Amino acid sequence: MPTPTTENYLKALFHLADEAGNTTLTDLAKSLEVSAPTANSMIKKLKARGLVNHQKYQPIELTDSG
């Protein structure tokens, strides 16, 4: 069961996604009003759970399970 914070990140990623289904870490951090390092830390956790695809300096993309 995802935590409320995890759900907030996934919702923000979904709403911020462009036509290709991607968003940037900067846009995500601004949307959630958190620092970029805080957002990056959560993205690493979401990636470890298989909910997002992300490579350093590349856009973030939700996976099918995300």
C-alpha cells in the first residue's frame, strides 16, 4: 500500500507528464513545493519499487505499474 507521499508524487508525475509521458525533476519539485534533492530522493525510491523510469539528467517517466 503506497503512502500518501508516494501517492502525491505519482499523481504529480501523471499530471505533469508531457505528450511523451515524461516530466523533469525540476518541474516535479516545483509542483510539489519541495527541493530538488528531496524530489530526487523520492524518485530513487520510486524507481527501486519499479514505479518510474529515470536516468540521471533525463526526464522521469511513469511505468505501467506507476
